[in-house]
Amino acid sequence: QLSGRQRREDSLSPGVQDLPGCGGTVGAIFTCPLEVIKTRLQSSRLALRTVYYPQVHLGTISGAGMVRPTSVTPGLFQVLKSILEKEGPKSLFRGLGPNLVGVAPSRAVYFACYSKAKEQFNGIFVPNSNIVHIFSAGSAAFITNSLMNPIWMVKTRMQLEQKVRGSKQMNTLQCARYVYQTEGIRGFYRGLTASYAGISETIICFAIYESLKKYLKEAPLASSANETEKNSTSFFGLMAAAALSKGCASCIAYPHEVIRTRLREEGTKYKSFVQTARLVFREEGYLAFYRGLFAQLIRQIPNTAIVLSTYELIVYLLEDRTQ
């Protein structure tokens, strides 16, 4: 039988399930510049700087040094500086419109699907086991990605658009209209296969998070601590668990993000998930799959920690109110 807490968690009203989405909306505004930089770093259109290293060949008669050109990928701060100098500060918020339109519904849909799937899988497998968490997270991510991909496609296109300071840039509706006119309905689903591959990140994140949450719940607290101190410790413990689980999952599954961005670029040679992965590896090496990882970690870890801990707090408050 499920515990009273679990029944309460699985039966959250839609209004309550929207609250993590509201937190995600606030986070999306503050972290938008990091997402723009991350997307630019992932893109194949990132301008590479050529650095010349002197290389002395002792066997030459004159003993003169030869010059060996080497391409170096710009880092996070270099891309930030380039955007500010060439495009202006407003470009750091490119794609914020579709992000605001999509982030709250996507979080709400995800948590609603996760709760319902968890309720169903608890009746099939051992309740609250790792297999339940994995299947629930995977099912919720599959549905959410399928529904929201057109919005994220438009967002990525807007973030990749580079225009000099003062020139007019496309807004959300203009970008969506352009995608439809040039690529049709199928254009809105570019990168969907990479998003499905990214379900592994969600599964890893929730599997680690649920295991850590179970450990925190069973860990003995100091007997002298009062109830308020215990609740505070549990809340910050959940934030730490969410941050750790998201960090591990992002590092493991990050390459799908680079592949997804490449697939969403306009008029590129990237056609499918496997073909893109092979092409990136052959032309740029395995390190190219981790471009923008630092910006992603800075952006996602605090967001996930806040959203998941807020969700747990809501569940706790509702449970406490009904007792």
C-alpha cells in the first residue's frame, strides 16, 4: 500500500502542479543569457579563433622557426564579450519569448505526467522502486518533448540568429512563420530525436534524486533537533540532492544537447541524430560534444534544485494541512 504522502503526491491538483512551472518561468528569465551563450557554443557556426604557435625545426639549415596554425574554440566569456560588442545586450535575451511561453506549460505537463505515470507504475512494479521512477520520468519526458518541441525549435533558431547591433531581429511569431514557410510543419520537429535521446538525462536525474531523497528520509537526525530544524535540514538536503543529481545527469547525457542544436540550425549538413553524431566526431573530435557544458551546469543546477525542492515543499505543506 502507498503511504499517505505518496497518495497526496500522486493526486496533486493541476493548480498545484503549475507552481513548479511558475518557478521555472522566473528561472528562465534570469538564466536566459547563459542559455544563449550555451546555444552559441554548441553551434557549428561558432567562429573559431586561429592561434599561431611557433614551432622550431632543428633540422633546417637556417634554423628558422615555422608557424603552426591551431584553431581554438572561444570560451564562455569570449562569446559573452563578442555578443555584447557586436550585437548588444538585448541579444543575450534572444529566445526569451518562446521560453516564457513554453517553460511553465512544459513543467506543468511534466510534473502532471510524472505523478500520473508514477501512480500507474506503482500498481505494476514494487511501489516507489527505482524502476518506477525510471519509467515515470521517461514517460513524462517523452510526452513533454513531443508536445513542446515546436516551441523549443523556434527558441533555438532565435538564439542562433546573429545580427549586428541596431539591425532588426525576428520576433517569435516572425521566426515561427519563417520556419513554416521554408521548412513546413516538419521543420518544427527538427531535433526531436535528440530530445528523445535526452530522456536518458531525465531518467538518470530522477533515479539519482529519488535514491538520495530516500536516503535523506531514512537518515537519522540528531535527537536534540526540534521539528523546525529537522524540516529546514530536510529542505536544504533535498536542494543538495536535486543539484547533485542534475549535475551528474547533465555531464553524462550532455552530448545530445549539442546534436540537437546542430539539427535545429538552418540550412546545415546535419540531417539525422546518428549522422550528426558521426560528423561532429569526425570533424571536431569528442570534445565538441561538451561545448557549453559549463554554461549549462551554471544554468540548470540551481534551476533544478529550486524547482524540485519547491515541489517537495508543496507536497509536504499539503500533507501537513490534511493531517
